[in-house]
Amino acid sequence: MHIIIDILILMITIIMGVPVPFCFMAAALYMGIVFFPDFSFLMTVGFRALNSLTLLSIPFFIMAGMLMSSSGIAERLTSFADSILGRMKGGLGAATIWACAIFGAISGTASSAVAAIGTIMIPKLEERGYPRYYSTAMVSCSAILGQLIPPSVPMILYGWVTQNSVTACFLSTVIPGVMLATIYSVINYFMVKRNFPTVKVEPPAPGFEKVKEVARATRRSAWSLLLPVIILGAIYGGATTPTEAAAVAVTYSIVVGFWVYRELNMKTFFASLYNAATTSGVIILMLFFVTILGRLYTMQKVPMIIADFLLSVSDNKIVILLMVNVFLIIIGMLMDDLSGTMLVAPLLLPLMIRIGVHPIHFAAILGTNLGLGNVTPPTAPILYLGGRVGKVPFNQYFPTALVFMLLGNLPVIILTTYWPGLSMFLPRLIMGVK
């Protein structure tokens, strides 16, 4: 009964709009007071959990994303994508989608992607005849590619909390992420072709002219394109840990922003540092309370209770995975991907292992579901952020966003859940995961 009350406290405070760290604090305080009158020992649990080198990568990747937004890197990435796809029907929309994916390979967060790419591409899409509400919906949904294409902050947290390889977790969402970007591009093509005949498309360039156009864009974007290569190459080549790669990303962004593109100045630099520090502080505070709450749930055997309940409904693996997916989408609707990962991973992982789901496979299931939750009301932080960036009322762009969710996200979630090879192929190939 107390556990149900605690979950209700957590959900109600989140729905009321209380800052997420304080929602988890309230839930942790209730559990601590009820079960442990002297729960001061739990403070050490939180502090010990935060004393992790892996977690240090989170503020670094957030900082890299902030710096990229103001240093010209994001703008050049979009120009590069546009040079390849821009002269086809719906090409600029597809370029926007893939720019979000490329940006995710640097920043690791969806919020950075929607802020950086949305600010650049929504006005450009509007100039080409795309309705502003459509562009806003597409950018908002595409931004979640930032947490599927590695490096991904939610996957860092998942690897940390479950004691699995962060690099393997990164790899688990690559194919689902690429698949989602491809489906989004197809949806965009048919929606533009059917609904927006006024969209301006430049005539296809002759073969050699096209090569020259792409070459110019590549040369202009070379320093930007080199960054994801350096980060991912260093991580998967074994040269650096994710934390070290994140530090390299920050250093590289500063050097390129100040001395190569010269679009970064001291004012924007310190503004980026301030925004990164405040965002990181909120995340760390939330992780502190989520860790304590997770430990309390474990001590009260909540994971076993959940597992026994789901197994009592059905012992069929397909049915259990369906129920888990529904549960994850609901969690994603109520809280952001980071807090959802921290709360759900330790609760459901024992059940997943019990029914034969590999922890790395579960990382991909969790990532795809919580990604959908990020753009699904009532919480939908990325969807609302997209609306603020695009300056469009929610009721105008949500129906279009819903099309992308139903035709894009749901099929990818189903395939990721029931086809383990999608998420396990690269971890097995590159990392030798059994």
C-alpha cells in the first residue's frame, strides 16, 4: 500500500509541474520516513553512487551540445545534409531529419538537437514552402534521434545504473535510430508530395555540378563532420572512454568555434557554460534522489513484486514484453528520458533477465520507448520545447507529430522489442557481447 502511495506522490507531483528532482525527493522522503525513521544512511548511498567517472561524461556532452549550437557547427551540419538531399521532393525535410541524427552523434541529447537544428532549419523550411506547424512537428520528433544515435546520455545512465558496458549500450540503439530516421524521411516525402504542393524544390543539378555542390558543402563542413568521427572512432576504437571522448568533444568545439569558424565569442561561450552548468546541476540533483529512491524500492523488493505480478498475468514472453512496452511508454509520458531510465532500469531489468532478454537488448527497448515518451503528452518535454523554438501553438503541430509517432516510432519499438538482432548485431560484432 505504501509503495502505491509513493508512486502516486511521484506521478501527481510530476503532473502538477513540480521540478522533477523535487518530485523524486518527495517520493524518497515518504519511503524513507515510512520504512526507516532514521534514514540518514541513505545520504551516503546517493553520494557514493554519484562518485562515478562515467557520470562525468554527462556534463561534458551537454556542454559540447551547447557550444555547438553557438559556434557554427550545427549550421554547417545542416548545410551538408541539405547539399545531398535538398534538391529532391521533401529533400530539405529529410536533410533536417538526418541533421538531427548527425547532431545526436555529437551532443547525445534530444533537447540540444531540437534547440540547435530547429532554430536553423524551421525558418529555412518555411522559406521553401513548408508550413511552420509541419516543420515544428518534424523537428521535434526528429530530435529524439539525438538520444538514439550514440553517444547518448540516457544510454550512459543505463550502463551506469545496470553495470553494463556503456559502449555496448551506445551500439544497441544505432540500427533502431537509423531505421527511425529512414522511416521519418519516407513519411516526410509522402506528406510533402500529398499535402504541400507549394513546397519549392530546386531543379536537380547535372551530375558533375551535383558532385561539386556536395564537395563545396563537405569542405565547408569538414571541421563539423570530423567531430562525430573523432568521438565515435575514439570510443569504439578503444582509444578513450566515453568520458574522455566527451572532454575531447568540448575541447574540439571550443577550438573550432573560436579559431576556425570564429563564430564563438566570450559572451556566447560563457552563456553556453552557464546553460550547461545549470542543466547538469538539475540532472545530478535528480540522479541523487532517484538513486536513493531506487535503493528503497529494491530494499522493499519492488522489482520482484513487479516481476511476479506480470508473470501472474501471463508467462508468455511476447505478452510480457508487450506489457513492458506499454508501461515504458506511460512512464515516458510522465517523466523525461533521464529520470525514466534511472527509475525503470533497475526495476525491470531483473524481470527482463528472468524471461531471457539480454540487458543490452533491454537498453534499446528502453531507449526507443522513452524516446517516444519524450514527445507524447502530458509531459512531452521535447515536443513542448519544439513548439517554443518554432513559435507555434501546441494544437497546431501536435496532429502532425502524432503521424510521425504512430507511423515511425511505434513500428521501430515493435521491431526493436521482438527482433533482438536489431539491437544486438553491432554490440556482438564490435564488442563481442555474448
